[in-house]
Amino acid sequence: MNRKIGIWMMLLGLLLLLSAGGLLMYNSYEDERAGAAAREQLALLVSRIEENKEEEEGTSGSADHRQELPQEQWFQEILTQPPGEEEEPLPTMAADSDGHIGYISMPTIDIELPIMSDWDYDKLLKSPCYYYGTVETEDLVLMAHNYTRHFGKLSLLDPGDPVYFVDIQGVTTQYVVVHQEILPPKCVPELTNGNFDLTLFTCTYSGANRVTVRCDRVE
């Protein structure tokens, strides 16, 4: 009887090991797929930005050539006012035809990624996404999955590390990391309070909380 129990325990242990190995392989595949999708989008985006800059340099005058987006392409508005108070729409940011507002570069952790102009779960599988705010209003918030090739290495950033955001007109805004913190999952007010010029966040590996990196703009 004891021998049969021992055999069943061994089989159960083997099954658990195989399941863990399969999960690890699947997660590795998802990580690589997400990285490949982001690299492909980034290459197209950088090429388009360079073309836009060349066209702008060849245009005389000092007029602002940024196009106003139609309302159906506005970013999802996140409510920050208490119920009952008048809500004002957020400023919009220009996006290209593929729905990108630019790309972000974090040289310290060797990350350069395109940023999609709004977010849903399918888009987050491909690249980081816009969440809230703008560069001009100094409250930009960007989000991504914790894939290693997306925002999975945010926790490795230290205060003083540089972060660069390049919009689709090719304008580069430099930031510097101030600090990082772990926030609870329902943390919209903390993410959008406007106290930091740039906020980057992703899930912890358990998915229970949010790894959040705060940055200030370098003038």
C-alpha cells in the first residue's frame, strides 16, 4: 500500500514538473513574440518620424504643422474629479496612421519601444501603450506588460537614469528617474495626480500590484 502511494506521489511530482516546464516555455514564447512585435513597430515608426522631420525641415515658415485629431481618435479619458464635479477633457496628442504617439528609450536597461495611442489588452500584447496626460501638461503616464522586452525591467532603473520620449514629429523630451514605488492595482488617482512629469508602470510578476517609476523632465 505504501509503495503504491509512493508511486502515485512520484507520478504527481513528475506531472507538476512537466506542467511547470510547459508554463515556462509558454511564457518565454510570449515574451519573445511581444518583443518581436514591438521591434517591428518601432522600426516602422522611427522611419516615419525621420521622413516627417525631413518634410518639416523642407517647409518654410514657423507655423505649427501638427494636425488636430478627429474626436473618434481621442485618447480614452480617465476621470480624476470626484463625482458631481465638472469634467474637462484631456488634451490630445497627435498619433500616426497606425496609432502611435512616439517611442520611449531607456538606455540604462537597453529598452527602446513604440507607444500606442490608446490601450486595450490586445494592444498591450504588442507594445507599451498611452494611459493618461501629455508631455505639455507634464503628467504623461505610459503602461506596458511585464514582458522582459517591454516594461519587465523597470525595477532595474535607478534615480538619475535618463528616459527619453520622442513624439511622432521627432521632438525629444528628456526625463530623469526620480524614484520607484509599488502601488495597489486600483491606483488611478496615484498614477494621474500630476505630481510627476512622466510615470511608467507595469504589473508585478504576480500581477497583484503595479511597479511604478516616476520621472521629472529635464529642461
